[in-house]
Amino acid sequence: MSALRKTKAVAAAGLMLAVAAPAFADDSGFAYMHDLRKEGGRTCFTDHYHYGSGSGANKALAQKAAIGSWSSFTDFEYGSDWARFSRAASKSMKCSSGTSSVDCQLEARPCK
């Protein structure tokens, strides 16, 4: 087989795989180095927590910033499948008021 025919065959095979392959979820694969378990239809880390913190002019804004912090880091490390705070388990958030802002810290176990 000539080099040109080989190149065309490889390109055609690659195209067929790309078309036939399912779309992959956004999961970095790093989550699987932790222990996981099923919880209420979700797959969750058993004992590995992620943390977030945020500040805002009021409690709602500070909570939103803390959740964004948690989600952003979780997305970076494990992919967006794990970064939805609404699916997280063992959520805990503590907020305190300062003189000009509210600060919140949270922890939660990522789930997907």
C-alpha cells in the first residue's frame, strides 16, 4: 500500500471513530483516586472535602461567592461533572459579618 493510501486509510479510520464515539462527559478522571460511593442516585466522594470562601456586601452575595469558589476549584481538579454544588453532599457553610462585608466559608464532598 502506498504512503498516500495509508494516510487516507488512517484519516478515514479516525473520522469513523470520531463519528461513532459517544460524547464524553467533562470528568478529568482524577476523582477516581478517591474512595467513592453511591448516595441517593449520585456518586460521591466518601471522605474527601473541597472548600470555598467568599465575601460580599450581604450574606447572599457572600454565599454565592463561596459556592463559586468551591465550584471553580472542584471543576479545575475533577471536571464540571463534579463541580455542581447543588449535587454536593455533607454541605456546611459558616458566615460572619465584618464591619463592611460578610465572609463565608464552606465545605462539601463533590458528587456527580
